[in-house]
Amino acid sequence: MRKIPATVITGFLGAGKTTLIRNLLQNADGRRIALVINEFGDLGVDGDILRGCGVETCREEDVVELTNGCICCTVADDFIPTMEKLLERADRLDHIVIETSGLALPQPLVAAFNWPEVKARVTVDGVVTVIDAAAVAAGRFADDEAKVQAQREADESLDHDNPLEELFEDQIRAADLLVLSKADLVEAEALEGVKSEIQKAASRKLAIVTAEQGKLPADVLLGLAAGTEDHIHERRSHHEMEHEAGHEHDHDDFESFVVETGPLASPDAFMAGLKALIAEHDILRVKGFAAVEGKGARLLIQAVGGRIDNYYDRPFAANEARVTRLVVIGLHDAIEESEAAIREAVARLAAAPVQAAAE
């Protein structure tokens, strides 16, 4: 029996993975695609967005969410049973797409496709790494290499790099295809600089394509026929290399929590305050849904760094609670120390009057 191809879509927080997948589903050309979504935090934002895309390929039974944990760390408990369930379906799938958490190492997940329960029936068609071109151009998710090297030379006790830089590099190393999202926000010269930078982080020459608003033909993302599970051992992560060298590695670099509050008095005031809050506490990512006073639709909020996108995505259901729920993600130490202050600030911003936006 022909193996079912699976595409792993990875990339840093806010890189544009969900937007890319939504566009893929809307232009699937009749393919029956199942989604496995690995959300970081216990609020299933990405799955809810994808279920609402309004086409046949977004059926409820085609979307599987694994929340509050990194799939790469719970392969036996979560990934294998999920794959087995999909493979047992009466209606054979044409393709499986797995969206990893923005904090995930792709290597362990791809290696799991070598498990006997999966390998005989599924192959990794390719690993697609989505990179926020505008963020990288601004230096948001890449450290100063010269500064890091200087620190290494000055202090021989340094075992590994900044965790954000490690993650950025590991997701590139695992890739078969790199997608530079938000390319329309970057000047041509700067975009070429981003391409050069990410090629340096790769261990081999990689194909790079650019995308605006997640729009790429399905045939660009699917049908790579890479068989990545047979090559992933050659694309080792920092984690794997450090363990081989006998070093310990901290798995707890990131933390998330959910903030719930009432409807927003003024979306403009809230977004202005949220931008300041993100900068003050060095928050990496905010995503979720908000109720707005006087509005019958819910407001989708997606923030990465200083950029915040928001729009009304659908009407509230008749029995749906009109509340605001947001996932806040950041580096463990900073977020742990600031959680109480962030919760209090979000509640205050939600109740802010319209005139606060101008202040």
C-alpha cells in the first residue's frame, strides 16, 4: 500500500504557520488533508482558526489538537496514538499536515516517523520551516553572532547559545524547504540579507521561497517526496549535539499562561496598551480571542514582538461566553516573575475607555 505523505510545518512563534496552512486548505485541489496541531499553552487558538476557514477540507474530524505540551517531548504518549487513529480511518487520507508548536524542535518528531507503527504506512514528505522575514531583518529572533562569539572566547564555561538562537537554527537545520513569510514587509536588499543569514544557519543548501499573507500554491508545499525520516539523523539539533558532548540541557526555556478577562471597552486602547506591555516585559507572543462591548463578533488577536494583528473572525455562538482569553508566551524566568503584573495590566487595559488610546 502506498505510504501516506506527511508534511511537518515548523517555525518560530508568530512566523505565519497557521496562515500558511489555512491558505493551503483553501487551495487543496481536492486533497483530503488531516491536520495535527501542537499548540503551546492550553488555549486552542490555531485549531479554532483553521476550523473556521469555511471549506470542505476544514471538517471537524480532520483537525486534531494536542495542547499544553510539546509533541516532540511526548512522542509515545501523544504522537504515536494520534497517528494510529488517523491511519485507522475508513476514508483514506491523501496527506497529513502537522503544525508544530513554535517552540518545538522538529528533529525528535521527524525521527518518530521511524517507529514501526508509523514507518510502514507514513513517510515524511518534507519539513517546511516558516521564517518571519520582517522579524529576522529587524534582528528580533537572531542574536548578534559577533557578540556571542566574543562571549564564548572570553568565557570557556559557556556551554550553549541563547535558546532563541538555538531554536531558530534547529528549525532551519531540520528543513527541506524554507518559507520566508511577510516578505512584503521587507525591502528587496534586506530580504536578500535574510536569505543569506538563514543559509548560514543551515548545514546544507536549502530551497527558499517567499510568501505574502501565507499564499503559496499547494504543489509548492506538498509533493516534496523528501523521505526526511531517513535523513533526520544527519540534521542534529543543539540539544542532540550537547548530549553527545556530555552536557546537560535546559528544557524549560519557555513558559506560557492564559489570561481571561471581560469584554474590551476599546480595541484601539487595548492594542496600544498591549504593545507597551509586550515591550515592558519582553513577551514573545500573545494570541487569542476577545469580546468587544457592543459587538456580536469575536476579535482575533495575534501579536509577535511589537506587531499586533487583530480582526473579527466570526460571530459569537448563541451559547458562547463573551469573554477575552489570551495566551501569553515568553522566556521562563521573565514570564514567571511578571505573570501577576501582566494579568493585572491586561484586565486594566480591557476596561480602558476609548480616550486611553490617544494617551
